Amino acid sequence: MASVRFDNVTKKFGEFVAVHDFNLEIRDKEFLVLLGPSGCGKTTTMRMVAGLEEATSGDIFINSDRINDVLPKYRDVAMVFQSYALYPHLSVEDNIGYPLKIRKVPPEEYKRRITEVARRVELDTMLKRLPKELSGGQRQRVALARAIVRTPRVFLMDEPLSNLDAKLRTQMRAELKHLQHELQVTTIYVTHDQIEAMTLAHRVAVMNRGVIEQLGTPREIYNDPRTLFVAGFIGSPPMNLIPGEVKDGVFASAGLRVGGAGHVSIPRAVLGVRPEDVHVVNPEDPDVNLVAPIYSVELTGENTLVSLQLGGRLMTLRADKNFAGQIDQRVGTRIETDRMFLFDAETERRVDIQN
Amino acid sequence: MATIRTRSRGREMLLRLSAYLTILVALILTLFPVYWIAANSFKFDIDIFAVPPEWLPRNPTLKHYDEAFIQRPFLRYALNSFLVAAGTTAISVTFGTMAGYALARFSYPWQWRKQISFWILSTRMMPPIVSIIPLYLFFNYFDMLNTKSALIIAYTAFNLPFATWMMKSYFQDLPVELEEAAIVDGDTRWGAFLHVALPLARPGLAATAIFCLIISWNEFLLSLVITLTEQSQTLPIGIAGRVTQYKTYWGEISAAGFMACVPIVIFAFIVQKHLVRGLSLGAVKG
């Protein structure tokens, strides 16, 4: 049972502000993902909860306890490191048991808990091995086991899956999600991988340059990005962001005209539209938004990614897997205007479109 | 294809042969003096200077061992050397490890980490002979001349900076997350040092220890100035003492010199496994 709260937390390294006036409440049992590019302050934020970094100002609470000045050992949090940080000189069993040994857990209970946790992460046959004798996925499991062996108040996970190969990552992602659901422990998870964030999180905090750009459920973040940064960061392939001008509800850019933006006018605007919200239509179609030559066609299996040449940039759209267009062929596209976003390039914030 | 393969195989053979030859020459150059000392220690005085040289002792004798270790106090010197070297090594490694850890891990305001590190290293920059007179006066003032403690203190002053730097670079090569993990797992800073950093630094400890040991075991200059009595003099001084005004006792010198090599060689063999990894420091991640 634990919630974590940041009240106006700032962290500076010398003159560099890593985390700026940070406010966030992570609810009990919640799986919260801090998502952002490297250097955005997400790991620093997590390390402040662990007690590995000190906040320069502001308060951090676990439940109602202010933990700024509490030693890490009394915070009762567990952390999984990106590098796993397994103790190389200790066996799997001793690695998992380390937190228990430090807390002087009696031998029978020590044995029982290690066996139980090892079985849960399927390491029960490898307890005597050294970390270097394990595969990447197994090491990852040891790191997890070491974190869950003592049911802490909060789990902290620092890009725990980034060292695994793609297939294993997908599998461990599912296991992690299941485990968190089963254990019901508040979790803060740091990643730069937006797919991990989307799939794992109850809520995602998208961070950039030390501040939260947007906080919301994965669905909100995806369907309702509040800033240009969030719009560009979430989604794969990313959202098309096309600079242009909006005059009385009509967006215009080189070769592209899209109406349906109510009556707004933005002198320097950016149109955002996701690849799946752009459709290939007959160039002669009356509601065609753009006619452009095809730059590349990539079949992904379930569908086809088509890039069109638009001025000096590319616009990507997701077409049917049976799409048969050729490179340089001119095709028409229609943008779903109720699924498009307009951003003010000055403020980088979204402008609401009233229809 | 076939000709190319044979040619490259011939080249390979040639390369390997020249490598072995080089190693052989190096081995002869380094090991021959040791062999010569050993051989001479078993010869009668007259045979030591035989022309042509007597490559193998024709009439082997233990006479010089008897002279050195039974009649003269070389066992005593050896004991002194051992106590001084062990004491110096223990103190240098203990404090060097802790200082090295502190320099590697803790944060310092401004540039203090660099300044302190350089200051520690700078004490090794002058030639040892420069400090001899101050050290002599210092030990004289505290009435410590002719004591093994004086030697231990003096040697530690020379070994500690070295041990600190060596352990510092060793700790810097250990991933810091391991200790962070220990701290989050509930350990204290001291506990993380003791349970995680120190066991992982074993190769570094071994390398540092053997260097300290060799330096104090072989040290001559300070010991010559600070100690005059049989109770405090070390092996190198004892051995040099057999070069007298009238005669140089080559047999005794050889016997004592050969025996003086033995403990270091044995110790090096014991820690060899760690030594190689300790010396390569960052090159091989543990």
C-alpha cells in the first residue's frame, strides 16, 4: 500500500536543471511509466525516489512520509537496473537473497521466500549458478526476483527490458505486466520506448527537458496529445507533422489543403495526423486533400506503409496490405479531419478545433 | 588457392619461430643472473672466480648458507624484512583501499577530487633521497631510529599514495550500479563497500599488495640510513654489509640473495591469478 508524491521537486546538477518543478502523484497499485528521450530527467526522477539522488528542492512523499532525508534502506523500495546490477561474485540464490540477508530474515523464511520467488520467475533450477552463466533473459529474471523477494512498497524499474533482444522483450513485457497485476505493488517504470509505455502503463507521464509534457492514460496520450512533442514522440511510425498556415479553419501547406478546422487562424501552424488516419483515394475524388508521388512502399505484413513526397518532406500513411501502388506513381489522399490535430508552432501547444 | 595457403602457413611458422626466439632471449637475459646467484651460492670461494666459468657447481657445498644463516644473523635480517614488509603492506593496502574508494565514489565540491588525487600522487614525485635527512631528523626526534616501526612508517609514506591510486582506478572500473543496487536493497554505504565493492576488487587488492610487498622488501636507501642495529636492519642492508673494506664475501651474498628472492616468488605464484587481472585493470571487466 503506497502512493508516491512529488511536490515541486527540482534537481540540479551544477547549473544543469535535470528535473524542473516536478509535480506528480502516483496512486497506490498504479503502474506509472515515465516516458521520454534520453536526458529528459526521467531516470533522475526515479533515482530520487530510490534515494540515489537528492532533490535540490521540493518534497517527495511515500504515503504521508516525507522521504527526502530518509536513507535508502528505510524507504522500502526495490529497483531493477537497466544493467540488472547483479552481484557478479554471488550465486543466483545469494543475489536474490541479498535484501533478505541485509534485513536478517531468519533462515527458514529466507529459504522459503527464495524458493517461492525463484519458482515464480522460473529460476528454481539455477539457484547455484553465477550471473555470468545465465542468458540475458535469465539475468533479467534474477534482477526481478531480487526486487520482488521482499514485497517493497514501491517498485522502481529503470529501462529493465532495453538490453534484451526484440522477441524476449515482448515476452518479458507481458510477464512484467502480469507480475505487477498479481503483486499489486505501486510501480514507477522508466523507458524511452513508447511501445513499452503504451502496453504496460496505467498512466504515462511523457517527459521532456525536465518537465512533464503530458500525463494521462496511454489512450489519452495517443488520441489526445496536448503538445507537439507528445504528438511526435508517441506512435510508430510517428505522427506526420507538417508545417503550414491556418486561415479561417483551412490548413494550407505546399500542395496540401485541409479544411474542417472550424474558424481558427494560426499564422505558423503544424498539422498532425497519424499514418492510419490518412487514406489513399482516387486522385479525381472530390474530397481529395493531396495528390503526390509515392516515395516508397514498405510492406510490414499486416499493412503497407506508404511514404509520399510532400514538398521537401515525406508523409507516411498506413494502407491496406494489398496496396499495389508503385514508386513515383501519383496517388490521392484524404485526411480524416476529425482525427487531425493542429498545433501552434510558437507555443508548441495544441489548438482546439471547434467545428 | 593451394599455393597461397602453403605460403601463408610458412609465414605463420616463421612468425611463431621468431616469437619463440625473442622469448628465449628475454628469458635468458632475465633469468641468468638469478641462476648465477643460485649457482655461486653452492660453490666454494675459489670456484666462483674460476676461468673459464664453472657453469654448474662442480663441488656443491652448503658452506655459505651455514655462514650466512647460522654464523651470521641473516635469519634475523630476514625476519626484520618480513615484519617490515608485512606491516607496510597491511597498512598501505587497508588505508589505500579506503582512500581509493572515497576518491573513486564520493562527490566533492569544486575540483577537489582532482586536487586531492594529484596532491597524493605528488608525494611520489620527488626522488626518495630528498626526504632522507628530514626523515632521519624526524625519527631521531621521536627516538625511533633503529626501530622497525620507523621503517614501516617511512615505507608506508611511499607506498600509500601508490596503493591509493591503484585502488582508486580499480574502483572506478567497477560499475557503480552494483553498489547502488546494494544500497537500494537495504545496505548501508559501508555495507555496500564491504559486501559488494571489496570482494569485486580482490584482483586489485592482490596486485596492490604484491607491489607494496616487493617495494618494501627490496628497499635499501631508507633502511641504510635509519637502521644500524642487527635488531632492525633488513635483508638488503645485511647483504650489502658483506661487501667489506678488505673482502667481498660473494658466497654469503649469493646465498642470502638467493634466499631473499624465494618468499617474493612464492607469494607472486600464489596471487598470480589475480595479479594478471589486477594489472590489466580496465582492460578486462570482471
